[in-house]
Amino acid sequence: MGAAFVIESSNKANILVTVGTQFAFDRLTDMVQQWMKNENIADNSVYFQVGPEGKSPEKSPHCEFMSPHDYQKVMKTVQVVVAHAGIGSILSAIENGKAVIIVPRDFDLGEHRNAHQTSTAREFAQRPGIYVATDYTSLAGYLNQRESLQPALPAELDAQMLASVDDFIQGRR
């Protein structure tokens, strides 16, 4: 697995799985691959960005990191984004009008330094087009409904939401 990400015109992925740039999130990669296997989903229908030293999907297109250009190129082509509960990943999906399924990293499983991703997911859970999955069953349920998931709308990035996110990041909430 190299750092470069080649987008081939033959790849018709409609799902982007992205874990951010700080840590791998192998549990998320494993859950999506298990869903693909259970539902007989084509390998080239999901792009994986797995983070540093992340677990490589068996056959799906994947990379550790994407350049901002490639990330936007993939983001524009997919229908659904499955992401860790990182603010950048969530806001990028919203800005691009994509349905986003958030899977927060679990502090108790050693997936992050603290439990802030659970708090982030809770903050965004009531927003249109944002769906929170905490386990395989809820993730698979959303993925099986992907055709009918409401996309997040850029208009939802209102001043109140941005202020709420800023308060949260600054520790004022």
C-alpha cells in the first residue's frame, strides 16, 4: 500500500470510507469489509482511506492518505461517506452534500486518546444527512439503506452549528 492514490475510470465506487490522517481505524475497515462480504458488494464500489499503517482492504482500492485534490475528486463521485467522527471528515461530507455515516472511535478500545469522538458524534447526530453508527449492526443497517439516505446539505453549516463546533473544540461545552 503506497501513499499515492490512483483513481481509475473503471472504479465506480459509490462509498468512501475515510479515517482521517492521525490514526488507522482498523475496526471500521473490518466492519465495512464484513458488510461487503455479507451483502456481496463489488470490491471496486468502495474506496478506503485507511490512515497511517492502517489495515489494507483485501481487494478494494485503498490508500493511507489522499491528496486534497484526490480527496475532493473521490468525494464528488461517491454517494455516501463513512467516516470516523473527525470534524474535518464530517464537514467535508456536509460541504459536498453527501450523506455521512459517522462511526466514532472508541476510547475504551484504545482507538483514540480520549472519548471526544463520541461527543462529536452526539453533537452531529440530530443534523439532517448525518447518521451515527456505533457497531456493525447499525453501520450495516445504514449501508443497506444507502440509496435512501438523505444527503447532508451545505446550508446546514449555519452560524449556530459552526459556533457550537467551535465551542466544543475550544472546550467551552
